[in-house]
Amino acid sequence: MKGFDFYNWDFFYWYVGLGVLLLTLLGMNISRLRISNKVANGDGGNLEIKKAIRAHGNAIEHVLPYGLAVLVLTHMRYESTVLGTLVFGFLSIRLLHVYSMVSSAFNLRRVSASTTYLFELAACVLIFNGIYQS
């Protein structure tokens, strides 16, 4: 944590914009599949819809809390390189995870899930480090 500049907030703004876009596209995919398969609610026993619903739910479970971590790290004035790596690295891994869930690529799913947890733990460690140093 050093030298604060207002450009660091740009990473948070990018995270929110891209995170909301990801969640919106996943939600739209569910609607598209429900319309094309004429399923009003739930998955209608359709495996493709079930995968899409799970991919959307899983993204919500990780994108929203990580956004809070990015907000805290931004407020703690971490350097742009740290924030950029955390934001774009995490979102890239989440895109891979979505692909792995929808396409049933199990090994990619395991790797992307594990990497997601590593990013989340790294953010927690940095937050605790920032608390300790203040």
C-alpha cells in the first residue's frame, strides 16, 4: 500500500461493470434456453438449462463477495498493479469457470474453481495485511 491516486478506483469500476455484465449475460442465457425449450420455471428437467442456472448461481456466489473485497482493497489504497492483477485475473478465471460448467469440462472446472479460491484468499490476506499495517 502506497501512493494513492484516483485512477485506482478505475479497477473497481471495471470490476463492477464487467461483473454485472457477466451476471447479466448468464441470466440472459437462462432466459434464452427457457424460451427455446418452452420451460416457464425451473429447469423443466432439461440438463442444459440446469447447467446454465448453476453457472449463473455460482457466478453470483463469487462475483458479489469478491467485489466487496476489491472495494475494500481499493479503499486501502493498494497499488494499481495489485488491483489490476486481482480484478482482471479473477474475472478471467470466472469466465473459464463459466465455460467449464456449461461445457462440462470437468478438469478445467476443478482448476478454475481452485484458482477462484486462491484469488479470494489472496484478497483476504491483503485485507488483513492492510488492517495490520494501519
